[in-house]
Amino acid sequence: MKRESKYYTVKELPETERPYEKCENFGPKALSDAELLAVIIRTGSRYERSIDLASKVLNLNPSNPGLIGLNYLTLKDLTSIRGIGRVKAIQLLCLTELTKRMARATKQEAIQFVNPEVVANYFMQDLRHLQQEKVILLMLDTKSKMIKEMEMTTGTINASLLSPREILLNALKYEAVNIIILHNHPSGDPTPSREDIQSTKRLKEAGNLIGIKLMDHIIIGDNKYISLGEEGYL
């Protein structure tokens, strides 16, 4: 006998367990991670409720289960879940990016980028999960407040290029007094390579000629960092 499929809906849950009603009655803090995600997903599939799909999303990356795992998921990963199509996957990717930007915007107003730990903490979540090297230029005013940050290059899995000319042209354009360079090591090990050290010294020398100080070059690993300034290379 052929088993009939059933369409599962959130309405089958008691009202106190439905994410929308629960949020309305008790506020968003009362919702679990899966329930919050279910509100974004909105609708389930023919086979599962939105809350079940949300749980699958949160457990899709076995090495990083839960909310942290969202940082590692791609469009392809998300659409591999039955019931998560292209639109839902894009919504989830945008949600992840939005939360990152909100956190950084909140911090940015009060931050003075005066020491490596502050800088590394500010960029850590954006850079530590990447599978390719990315170079970020941080442009600062006289009080070490951010004028602008700019992505300079995205390299291969183990190499990226630091162009002193391009970096300093942008610093001049935005009237930066000081600059900081950051890049990540996808291996998770922030130990500087010989190329990292040499390119940093070239950038420092070029900046000194036109009055723009390279304050630091920070390499981001997996929840750890190394400051070339602290290591004595600047």
C-alpha cells in the first residue's frame, strides 16, 4: 500500500510553541535559535515544518553546529536540504551577512583602532571563516577612528597580493593619516610567511615617503591573530 505524504504546518503545534505567536506574546528573546530561523524560513515543505528545516540548517555543518555554522554555509550547502530552495537559501545568506554588519556598525562608532587586539576582534568573525585569502585596508584619521575600510584583493587559498601603489592611492583618496592592513590565513595558522613580512616592509617604506603611516599588519587565523607590529617587523 502506497504511503500518503502529509503536509506539515506550524499550525499543528500548540499556540504557545508557534514561533510567530510566541514572539508576539513573549518577545523574540523567548524563541530558540531554531524558532528564530523558522520565522525567516517562513514556510515548510511537503514533508517538514519550517521549524524542522531550521533545525537541519543549524546542524548542516557538523564541525560547527548551531549559529556559528551559518558562517560556513554556501548557497549550494543550503539548497542541498530538501525544502530549502534558492530563495530561502539566499534569504538565509543575507540574514547572516546582515547580522555581521549590524554587529560591526554598533561597535564602529565607539572604537579607536589603537591596538592589534581591538582591530583583530573587530574583523575576526568576517575573516576567520574564509577559504581564500582576503586583504583589507583600514583607513584611519588622526584619532585612529575609521574613515573607511576597503577590500583590496582576494587571492588563492594560500596567497594574496599586497600592492603598495593601490593601497596608498586609496589612502590618499580618502585622506587617511594612518592605515592598517589585515589579511586572513585560511589554514587557521596566522604565522606570517616570508612574503607577508617582505610586502609589509615595502608598504611601510612607501607610506613613509608620502606621509602615510602603516600602523600594523594583522594576520587573522582561526580565532587567533598575529600582529607584525608586535612581532617587531614594523
